[in-house]
Amino acid sequence: MRVISIKITNNPSIVKFELDEFIVKSENFEFKNIDETKQSPLAKQLFFLPFVKTVYISGNFIAIEKFSIVEWEDVQDDVVSQINDFIANGGEVLKIEENQNKKQPITIYAETTPNPSVLKFVCNKLLTKTALECKNIDETLASPLAKELFKFPFVKEVFIDENYISITKFAITEWDEITLELRTFIKEYIENGKVVIDETAIVKTEIHQKQQEAYFDTLDVTSQQIINIIEEYVKPAVQSDGGNIMFESFDASEKRVKVVLQGACSGCPSSTFTLKNGIENMLKDMLKDNDIKVEAING
């Protein structure tokens, strides 16, 4: 019987089940539902457990994100037994296909942003479900790709969300001198199956905690309305510019909304104008309150 260790992660919904041998060497896999498990009979088996939301397989571990209907303490030992029994009976963790080690064709193109210091590199595949901002190399624990990018002397900050990477440069060089080099590096890195972000390793800061459903449910009605407006009407436009915006707080007495700006929006010369003439006016109109004020905090 294999030795499987239970490892708690920074995300209370996710637990890692570490094996005493490697399952995969250079790729990581994410299965969001049973229909996506063609490549992993084990992941398919795990989805028969009613509390399983997402299955991650990488290196020597299987990580599982659960729905909130159970607590990990009540079910984690059963999961260990399920994994052990499945493997002991000859079940495959992953189906090894002939072309598994071949490069996956990836398209990367660069887009300018309203911030002249930031360029957005867009990929034709999903890179992460959890936005990650790295202001320096010390913040790259969850992103091996970001760590590699910081080895370029002109890279100042890295922001990764959904299918794009926004890179902030120092003023020592111009974009036309480095864009091709960065685009080629990112393309080859992803094509070789290397990890962009290990979502189970993302440190859940206060900002991340505030994006969780449990936090949303504790807020007053006005704050919930503000979040819904930002998510539906504001965030898509901000993301298209290589940035991100998140609700921070609402002070009912001052009618002040604080938001966090990340990526290309952080420190952007036009962000103040956008806040005052776009988001603030939208909130005033949709909330029927002309006293609403919006204040930005750079992430």
C-alpha cells in the first residue's frame, strides 16, 4: 500500500494528498467536473464523491477542492482509502498517451494597455482561475513562471489572471526592444507543460479572502450590490486592459467605496480618470445615490 500524506493548504477548501512517488513530472492537470476526466480514471472515480468540486493532479500529489457541504476532518481519511484502493486494484491515475510529452501548440500575442509601463501577453488557453499579482520575486511562491520572468532585469511586476499575463517593466528599456523576447519565452514555457500557477499554493491574503463567497454573504446589501456591479459591468473592461479590480470596502457613513487595482491598472496614469468618470458615475446611477465616492488602492 502506498503512503499517502494529508497536507493542509492555505485554501481551507483544498487539501493535498501526497504520494511517496511522482505521478507526473512536468505537467499539471485540473478537472472541474466528471466530463473532463477522460485522461484520469482516478479523477473520474473521485467525482463520485458528492463533495468533490475540483481535482488537481501535479507532481506527487492529488489536490481536491470540496464543496462546503462537508468538513475535511470528516472525509479526508475516506479519500485516502479511496485513492489507495483504486491504485491497489490496478486503476490508472492518468492515462499515458503517446503524444503526452509532445509540445502543446500555444499562441501568445502582445497587447498594449492604457498604462505605458505594462504590456499584456494573451494566451489561447486558460492559465489560472485565481488572479495572482507578484510585486517582486519574493512573492512568486505560487507561480514558477512569474519567478522565471523576474530573472529578466527589465521586469518590475507580474500579474496573471485567466488567460493573460501583464508585465510591468522598468524604464531602462522600451517595449519594442523586449516584446519578442518575452513573448517567445512565455510561449515556450507554456508549450513545454511547465507550471504557470499552482493554485493550491496561493497564499490566501486578506484580499483573496474577500473574494470568497463566504465573505460576500457577511456583507450588507449595498456592499453586495456594489460587488455585483463591479463584477458584471466593470471587471470585464478592466481585464481587457490587462488589469483587475476588486471590492475592498464600503463605508456607509461616508458613502465611500474602496477598490483594489491590480496589473496594468495599478499605477496607471488614466486610472483616476476611469474611477471618477466611469465607475463612480456608474455606481451613483445604479445605486441611485449621488454622494457615492470611489477611492482606489493599488494592489
